[in-house]
Amino acid sequence: MIAPRIPAAAKAAFRSPIWTPLRPHSQWQRTSQLRNPHPSLLTRLPKLLRPLTQQAKSIAHGDKDYEIPERLLIYHAGTGRITFLAMLKLTALLMGAFFTLLVVPSYVRAEKPLQDTAAAAACGVVPMLFVAYSTAPFVTHMHVHLPAAARASPAVLKRFVAAMPPGTRLTLTTMSSFTAKPRCSAVRVGELRAAVPGTRFGLVNYVRDVEAEDARRKWYMYRAVRSFYVQDARARHQAKKQKQQQRQQQLGEKGKATATVVHTWIWDAARDKIAKRERAAAGSV
């Protein structure tokens, strides 16, 4: 018996998808294709990230290339004096709160005479205001911000200080009026000028113009500090102390903390620049 011959086109038309053979794929091939769609990109990724890592390392280790840090302490008023003024401010604040919140209400409830109530209120308010007014200009710390060109070596730093430009940045730290909270004021050497003798009972020796800075501040912000008091005698006393600290730092063993060096000679140079500019301005007038 001869079987009928079916054309190839008819076989293709009646072929079911069930009989289509599947291409074998192992499990690890499918997962590798999903996780690594672009093998060439992953091989090039370290090369692409190498400049970024080098830049990050250079930024992280940038200060190690300089022998001198970017910010130096050039004036310190003394730990004992700063602590005393802070405690004085706190005592005046507590005394003012005691009289105004406890004594005065008790006088009012007892129907004391008006002059007695006013005197009790003045006993708390007047000392607090006087302490806040007289100690606000007191400078506790002063730092100088050095440019990168002046941080290469001590010799370069000395040349920079000898020809200190008026745009050299300083940070003067004072205490707030009532709470003794540190307030940092960023000023330029060229902005400071000598105050008129007798300003604020002689408790101010340097002033600056703060109109432009106050105009930029919001209404709820503190006004910029205009007056400063820097003790010149303290700077001369610290010159001797600095030499002792430098000797201790040179002789200090590894693992032992040494005292922070106060570079008072930088502030002395800046103070001389300010005085010289004042004399030149007075001579020109």
C-alpha cells in the first residue's frame, strides 16, 4: 500500500506550536544575561571612575601637602578671664530673672508702693543690662585664614605676614550679650580701624562699618558686631608664653598632647598695619 504524499507547505500549516523544539538554555546563562547585560561597560567602568577617585584622594589629602594649616589662632584672651566673664553674665541673667519673675510679682500682690516695686525691678534689670553692654565687645579668640600660597613653609608665612594685604580674612569670636554664647564675626584686616578713645567707657579699641552687612541680614537676625576690644597687653604677654609652648611642642613625646600654639606675632603685625594706616589717613587729612 502506497501512503499518500503530503506537501511540505501543508505540513508547515498543520504543525502545532507544541511540537516546536525549545532552544536549550541553562539556568546560569539566563541569570548571567540578566545581571551582566553589558559586559564591555563593566570592564570600562574602572577606567572611567579612575579620574574621579584620584580627584577625591587629592581633595582628601590636600591639607597634608601644606606644612601650615589653613586657620591659625593668633589671639587668645585667656581661659581664666573668659570663664570669669561667662560666669558673670550667667549670674547677672539669673539675678535679673529672680527679681523680675519672683520679687516684683510678690511686691505687686502685696500692694507695695510703686517706688519700691520699681526699685526691685531695677535691681534685676540694671545689672543685667550693664554687664551685657560692657562685655559685648570683648574678644575671646581670633583666627586668621591663610591662602594656599602662604601655607607652604614658615618662611613663606613670614613673608606673607610682613606684606599682609588688606583683604586678609580674620574671624573674631566674642560673647553674646546675655548668654555668653560665642559669636563669630568674619572681617577683613582693612575693615578694622582704631576706635575713638573713650568709646563705651574705654572698653572698645577697634570698630568697623557694618551697614552693608546689616542690610543683608533678615529682620529676625542679630545685628552684626561693630565694636571689639582686644587686649594689647595680653598679646605681649602671650609672646613669651608662645616660646614656652613651642619648646614643649618640640620636646613633646609621641602620643602626648601638647598645648595649642597662639601665633601672636601675626596679630601684632596686623595691629601695626592698622595703626600705620590710621596714621597715614590722619596725615593726609
